[in-house]
Amino acid sequence: MAVEDLANTPAERAAGYKSNETGDFSDAKEVTVGGMGHIVILGAGLVGSLCAVVLLKKGFKVHVYERYQDIRSIPSAGRSINLSVTSRGLRAIKALGGSLYNDIVSNLTTKVMGRIIHMPEGKVLFQRYGKDDTEHNYSVSRLDLNKFLLNAAAEAGAELHFDHALVESSDFSDERTVGSCLHFRSRKGCLKVNAECPVIACDGAGSRARYALKRCGLTDFTEDLLTRGYKEVLFPKPEGDGFGAKGEDGSEPCDGTFGLHIWPRGDHMLMALANRDGSFTGTIYMDNEGPESFAAFSDTPEGRDKCAEFCKRHYAEAIPLVGGLDSLVSQIVQNPTGILGTVRTSKWSAKGKVLLIGDSCHAMVPFFGQGCNCGFEDTLWLSKHIDDFCCSSGQVSLEKCTDENIAKCFAAVEAERKPSADAICDMALENFIEMRDKTGDLKFQAMKKIENRLENLFPGKFRSRYAMVCYGGEGNVSYANAKELGLVQAQILERLWDSGFLQEPNAVDPKEAEKLIDQLLVPKQKELKIDLSTIRH
Ligand SMILES: Cc1cc2nc3c(=O)[nH]c(=O)nc-3n(C[C@H](O)[C@H](O)[C@H](O)COP(=O)(O)OP(=O)(O)OC[C@H]3O[C@@H](n4cnc5c(N)ncnc54)[C@H](O)[C@@H]3O)c2cc1C
Ligand SMILES: *[C@@H]1O[C@H](CO)[C@@H](O)[C@H](O)[C@H]1NC(C)=O
Ligand SMILES: *[C@@H]1O[C@H](CO)[C@@H](O)[C@H](O)[C@H]1NC(C)=O
Ligand SMILES: *[C@@H]1O[C@H](CO)[C@@H](O)[C@H](O)[C@H]1NC(C)=O
Ligand SMILES: *[C@@H]1O[C@H](CO)[C@@H](O)[C@H](O)[C@H]1NC(C)=O
């Protein structure tokens, strides 16, 4: 049985690889890095690479330690899933100035205009994200984005140390305000790095920095795994135009390339996003154990038969798109399973020694598509607080960048971000339940329509929770505040539903709706100092 460790990629899990090996550090080689104006970053994933670029622009000397080889030369390391990114996360990149943002948007992404829902009985419905084509999300390959950001970090002067896996025995507990002893395993053996500078841990959901902090009694965390996992399924370039929404039942049509495809099937579901070359990357989510599960669909004649039966019953329409039944079955029985879970961490920082950001302290289930956006937003707030505490005119100031100020900066980032990370972790789990149980539900669909209508009628005082989550970030539209306002908005929708006219969304009485909004929602927005006009794609 594969090891249930969030540090392992699906392929590593399939191979029974163990991330928790410790190694012998008794006579390991020792080096010292750091000093004033230096920073160590753990992990060269999406968040670590972006964080490196942010700090290099401020004049810091940045040392990055990454467990894998350089992904720019090895094409298939890690997970290859396509991500959906929204303006909330892209803001962190925009804030860097220069051409980075335009390069990413124009060279790496495809546009996603809304969800294309493939109903069990064969209907295909398009649910637009925004009010028109100018409001959309982006799909980007994780690998391409990671390579691009890593390249940007290298060009900006990062010192990159690949093949360095941080180990749990690393020590963050001594008296110093700044400084720690990092233990790394590599193919060349064990290495102790005495880091005489702050450490930013971006080492992902299975963060060994987090484990080390817990071992030192400096934090605590929970890892709640779903009993459901995922596998990637490639759709080679589908032929014809059979893949889009044709505009049935009065809904809008949408070209298949511009939608996030969802086949909601209750206990399992399939999703797919377009690639730039015309193929699609799909992800199938289902239970790990049970009668219809990844365990039941093993790579055996019986497993394949059961799986074929299952695909014909639930995903008949997707079979030709994936290149036929054999291809779909082979991918499901053979591709490695990924695990999904939520990580919650009680303390993200220890004095000026270390700060956890990104998945290392708040991994979430992927059903809101916000994990990477949230991690990118962490770097934006880190950037703001470093400017305040340690920089003059945006450049690191050796006078201001004292150990005490670094500690204050880390504490400020934690205070700002933790409530929001908790909120988006909760909302991502709620979305999981919503996509699983409710997407096909009539009341749910009517509520979505009415929400959309309220948004169009009163754009100045009502934005859907989706919009606040995906496109917020400024104007105090934090994840935490989006969650809080979302509760009030759900009350308003319920009240309108109860009063009966919601079954016909266009029949909403604007006066009645506005009265509820003014009574319940607007005061809350004032209290939280929310500026809805900042919500932009
Ligand atoms: C199926 C799935 C779908 C998703 N879809 C979306 C989406 O649509 N939109 C979205 O915004 N987010 C999505 N996410 C979440 C997103 O992938 C993560 O939030 C994001 O990758 C987090 O970035 P990170 O840099 O914090 O961690 P990672 O990307 O995991 O990077 C961590 C880095 O640290 C390295 N590392 C790990 N351990 C060590 C160690 N011990 N020592 C040194 N280095 C180490 C790793 O090799 C890696 O390079 C999805 C996630 C999954 C699983
Ligand atoms: C990426 O896009 C920019 C436009 O922002 C363009 O000038 C540049 O040449 C592109 N780079 C590559 C590698 O295609
Ligand atoms: C999605 O991922 C695949 C690899 O899994 C990649 O080939 C493709 O280009 C990605 N899509 C986009 C939009 O970049
Ligand atoms: C994109 O935006 C919409 C709402 O605006 C949201 O429903 C969706 O979850 C976002 N992200 C993904 C993963 O498509
Ligand atoms: C933003 O919202 C928080 C509550 O989440 C509130 O405490 C704070 O005062 C608001 N901040 C600003 C700058 O208005």
C-alpha cells in the first residue's frame, strides 16, 4: 500500500516512495549561509519561485533549496495538473511590475469563461462566470507556470540548490531571534546548513519545515485527508465541435475550449480544462475504497471490466473524447492516484527564524481552484509587510532589516493571512460538497440564477461569493470577509426563495430584494469596510 503522505506526488505514492526518511546527520558536512539581507527559501514550487522573485526585486540575496532536480530540465517531475488561476492570485504577479504578468497571461494561459455542465441524461449546460466574455478565469499548466517563475527567479539572481530535501530533524528552537539549523538529504549525502538569516518555507502540503516546527513544539497542525482521491485523464484533441454547450433549454452556448467541463455524478465526477494545443487535461475524482472506487478499478481483467461498465454507465459521452473506452479504462486503472486533504496550522511563524506560506501551512482541497491563488496572495502580503518593516522605498535597508523587525514582519503576515487561509480551506470543502451533491439540484440552480440577477441589478452592493473569492483581494475583500458576507447573502437568498417567487428567477421583485440587501448586507459591508468596486477580473 502506498504511503499516505502529502509530500508524495501521485507517482511517488504508486512507487511506494517515502518522504519521511531522515538520514544520519552525526557527521554530515556543515556549511553556513546568510547574513544581513539574505533569505533562505525552502521549495521551488509555484509559491517558492514567486516569493524568490519578489524578494530579489527588493535587493535581498536569495538562496533556494528544492528537493527535486531542476524541473526546467526534467519535464515530468511532480504533478502535472492544470490550474485555474484568477485575478486574486495574478495580482501578486502584476504587483511585481515589468513584463512578467503580460508574459504569463499571453504565453501560458487559456481563457475559461464558465462551467460547462454535462448532465447525466446528456444535456450540456453553460454557466457563465461573469457578466460577459471579459470576465473569466485562466487555465495554466502547473509545470509551465512553475518553469516560467523559476526561470524568472534564476534570471533575477537566485542561488538555486536542487536535490536538497529538507528533513524533519531541522532545528528552529535555539535562542536566536533569527537563525536555524537546516538538515538536507541529497543524492550526495546529508548536509547541515546553518542559516544565519530568515527562512521562508514554501515546501508544499507535506512540508517538512512544518513537521520540524511541530517537533520543536513551535506549532501544531492537522492533516484531514478526504476518502476521495483523483487521477489525471488526458483527452487527446477531440474532433468536431461535439464538446461545447449548444445552448439547450434557453441557456447560452459556449465553445468547448472556453469552459471548465464538469460531469457531476454524485459520488464521483470528471472535470476537464483545455490545453493550448487543443487537447484537454481531465481529472476524475472518486472514492479510494468501495464498490465503485480506484481500489475496485484495479489493473486486472476484473478491475478493467468493472471500470468499463462504470464508464459506459456514467461517462458515455466522454468516452469518444478520451479516445475510446480502452483509453479511458487504461488511464483510470493505470494512472497513479493523488490524495486530497486540508492542512491547518496553528502557528505559521517562529520569531524571525521561519515563516510558512502557501500549501506548507494551508493546503486545501482543489474544489474552489484557489490553492495557488491563496499562496500567491501570501507572497503579496509578505511583500507589503517586508516593505513596511525592512525596506526603504521598496529596497531592503540594512538599518531597518533587524532580527526584531523580521520577527514583527513574520507575525504580521501570519495575523493577516491565517484567518483568510482558514476561511478558504472551509469554503473549498463546502464547494466539494456543493459540486458533489447540489450542482444538479433544482433549488441550487435557481439560487445561482437569482444570485446572478441580484449581481446584475445591484452591482454596487451585491457580488456573488464566487466573485468575491475569485476576483477579490483589494478593498478588504479578503477570503475571510468573503466568507462572512457569503453567510449573510445566503440568508437573503433563502428569504427570497421562501417568499416563493424564486422558482422563477426573472420574477424577482427588485424592491423586495433591495430592501433585504439594504437591511442585512450593506451594514455588514460598512462594518468590514468592504469596497465591492475593487472586484475585477
Ligand atoms: C488536483 C489538484 C488540482 C488543483 N487545482 C488548482 C486550481 O485549479 N487552482 C489553484 O489555484 N490551485 C489548485 N491546486 C492547488 C495548487 O496546486 C497548490 O495550492 C499550489 O501548488 C501550492 O504551491 P506551493 O508552492 O505552496 O506548493 P507546491 O506547488 O507543492 O510546491 C512545493 C515545492 O517544494 C518542494 N519540496 C517539497 N518538500 C520539500 C522538502 N522537504 N525540501 C525541499 N523542497 C521540498 C516541492 O518539490 C515543490 O517544488 C490544485 C491542487 C491539486 C492537488
Ligand atoms: C511572451 O509574451 C510577450 C508579450 O507580453 C512577448 O513580448 C514575448 O515575446 C513572449 N515570449 C515568448 C517566450 O513567447
Ligand atoms: C495543461 O497541462 C498539460 C500537461 O498536463 C499541458 O500540456 C497543457 O499545455 C496545459 N494547458 C495549458 C492551458 O497550459
Ligand atoms: C472561476 O470563477 C468562478 C466564478 O467566478 C468559480 O466558480 C470557479 O470556481 C473559479 N475557479 C475555477 C476552478 O474555475
Ligand atoms: C478589514 O476587515 C477586517 C475584518 O475581517 C477588519 O477587522 C478590518 O478593520 C478591515 N480593514 C480595513 C483596512 O478596513
